[in-house]
Amino acid sequence: MVKKIAIGFSVGHWKNRLGIFLEELLNTVGFDFATIEIETIDQLKDEELKHEIEKWDPFIKHFHLWGEVERQYINEKKLPFPSEEKEIIIHSKNLEGISTFKLPPNTVVENSREDNFSRILSVIEPETKICLDISHAMASGYSLNDLLKIPDLIPRVSLIHVSDFLGKKTHLPLGKGSMNLEEFKNFLEETNVSHITLEVQGKARKILSSFTILKKILKT
Ligand SMILES: [Zn+2]
């Protein structure tokens, strides 16, 4: 089983330094694909951002939607950047109150913090894939072992967002929270997930060190 690693970034990073950062990563630790976070309609109109997205297109696998861009996508099923090859990630909490979603097939639903999987699985369509955010799941009171026992969850997970966590604190660099890396590795072996996005907040240095830890886990 091949594990792939992607880096999740906020658009703030993108605007100021993501292009430079991706170059740096590519020249140091290397990565297989990238996840781009988009939050505002203005960002969708930003020529500089469009240009960067075109430039990095071969590496971009997901657009991770937030805020008004996510609401627009859920309401209008309109892609932020027209491409059927990219996956679109939205958050489960924003699906509240609607029983069935006819979302485009390339949509992946991520578990929100303090959400539960029985609710998520009951509101999304059976064919919709799930992005399992480890920090959000732990902040919602699950253990890695609990996740393995939820009927129908693991076979539907097409992507994992990984970061460390400490109680309700999420998206910490790996090794800075309470996640047992050995347990996480065992958890991965129980799944068929082949794509993992490192979703760590903080400066480039912290992201780089988490990336190195993650690569080491996946290799051994
Ligand atoms: Zn996430």
C-alpha cells in the first residue's frame, strides 16, 4: 500500500508565500500533491491566485472550501475553479438540516470538530466519500480505535487530514500533542487510505518538521 502525502495550506499562506513555500518543500522534503484552501469569493477573482493555481496545477489534488465559497458550492453546486479532476472538500457541520445532498461526485465531506459520524453518515449520500480529520475526530471524543469500529466509516474514507491534538486543541504540529504516532501508524495499516494531507497550523518550520515525521512513519 502506497501512502501519499499532501500539504494543506490556508489561503493566507498562499497569498503571501505559498508559491515560495511549495518550491522550498519540493526542493527539500518533496511532496506528492497539495490541497488548496479557498475561503472568500474575492479570492476566486484574484488574478494572482489564479495564476499560482495554474502554475501548480499538476500538484493540486483538492480544493478545500471554507466560509462563503463553501456555502456557495453547497447551494449552487458550482465549482470554485472548473475542473472535474480535482476533489472538493467541504465540512460536515455545514450539511446540517438537509437530509440528502446531490453533490457532484468529486465532493468529499470532512468531519467537523464536535460532529459525530453516525449523523454524518446519515445525512450524506451513500456514494459520497469522507475526508477523515484526525484532530477533529479526537476533539469530538473518538479514539483511533473507536473510528475503526464505526460501521461503514473506514471504507468510505478517501483522504485523511492528519495533525496532532491536545484535548480540544487541534492542528498542532506532529509530536507536539497527545497523538501516539505508533498507534496512528497501526491505524493507517487497518485502512486502505492512500492519500494523507498534513494539516498543521503554524510557520513553515513546524510544517516541515511534521512532514519529516510523517514521512518517517510511512516508511517504517
Ligand atoms: Zn481538516
